Amino acid sequence: METVTIKTTQNPAILKFELSEFIAGSRNFEFKNIDETANSPLAKQLFYLPFVKTVYISGNFIGIEKYSIVEWEDVQDEVAEQIAKFINDGGMIVKQDEETSKKVPSTVYVETTPNPAVMKFVSNRLLSKTTAEFKNIDETAASPLAKELFKFPFVKEVFIDENYISITKYAVAEWSEFTGEVRTFIREYIEAGDPVIDESMIQATPQAEKQKEEYFDNLDSTSQRIINILEEYVKPAVQGDGGNIAFDSYDEKEKRVKVILQGACSGCPSSTFTLKSGIENMLKDMLNDEDIKVEALNA
């Protein structure tokens, strides 16, 4: 049975309805009205909802832009249920026919991060459902794109998460010299439909195992609460800065929380301040325990 997860976006008019499997391959589809939905029975059905303005199908999600006549909080659960029922009843999401499909050109834009050594390259496509960090070219078996990026002599580390790639450079080079070149390379690579990442290989790593539900279910209640706090309050902020924070362990005796910083957060000059003044204080407050300590294994 397919389940649908509702995710907000930076545009309040657009919600993402995520599925557990990829549904569009390397293609993206955009439907502006019901007349364009000949190759997507699901999009056609969604347009029968009077508030649906645009339907996007990409990676593992259906994105819907609404008209302002309703608020998402009033209708989002109903839409999620409708999508799940359609799929579970065997409905076709999209016919990937070359002549009738409408392909959205790939775009990549650049964002600076709090870490001056790291630049964030954001795609309009879903790149990965699993975070992946590559410290050198020898670690890139799971990501052909990361392997290609390491062929640039200034690339030190590569981090991939959802729709963006954070690249750490060596200090000998300046981002102003090659940002445009890297942006163009990533955009053309994605547009060509070349594989970005083999998620099955990433999910087999020890760190990825700790992100799975089975691992979470076997933890003590405090560790579970810590993970939930990090996921809800911390991760969205650090992802916005091109990084990630992953729970490693909690020592109940020492009241010590160990985390792993990735992407732009790894080696960032402000990461220690963020850990102590931000995350540690938040956990102390929300767990009502002033003895809580947070440390990064790779700070």
C-alpha cells in the first residue's frame, strides 16, 4: 500500500505529496490545465478539484500549486488520501511517452552558505531521497555525479541531499573563479539524464542504517525525542544553509548527544557556536535537562 507524505515548500501555494518510490524516472512533467493531461490520468483527476492551478510530477513526488480560494490546511489531507487511493487502485500516474510528455528544462541556481568554503547548487529536480556525503573520489562508487565533480581539481568534498549539492573547495581556489563553470556542468549533467546517485548503495552504509525506522524503534525514549527535535527544528535550518545534521548516539549516563555534521556544516567556522548556543540550548529546554551536552564527531 502506497502512503503519501505531505511536505511544504518555500512557495506557500505549492505542496509536495511525496511517495515511497520514484514515479517519473529522470523526467519532469508540468501540467497547467486539464487539457494538457492526456499523458497523466492522475493529473487529470486532480484538476477536477476546483482549487488546483498547476500539477508537477517529478522524482518521487506530485507537486500541486493551488489557487487562493482555499487554504492548504483545509484540503491537504483530502488531496493526499485521493492520491494514495488512486495509486493503490492501480491508476496510472504518468505515461512516459516522448511525444506527449512535457519536459521541464533543468535549472540550477547557486546559493552561498555560512561556510565560505562551501557553495550550494540547487536543482529544480529531486536528486536523492537519501543524504550522501563523499570525502574523496574513492568514496563515490554510489554517485557517478560526485565522481565527475571530483575531477575538478578544486573540489574537496561533495554532499548531496534532496534537490541540492553542496561542494567544499580547497583553500587555494576562490569560488568566484569557477562557480559558473560548476553550475553549468551540474545542469547539463542532470539534463542529460545521467545517473546522479544509486540510493541502494547509500542506504546500506552504517550512517544510513541509523536513519531507518527499525533503528529508531529500538532506541530509548530520550534518543527518540532528540531525533524528533533535530528533524523538526534543526534539520530544516541547516538544510537551508546547504548542510545536514545526523544523530549518532546519546549517552544517558553522561547526558551527551553526539551528532555528525555534513555538507556546509562540516568544518564551518560557526558550527561550534551553533552546536553550543543553538542546538544544545534547545535540547536543554525541550528535554528540561540542563545537563545535556552536544558534540559533533567531526567538528
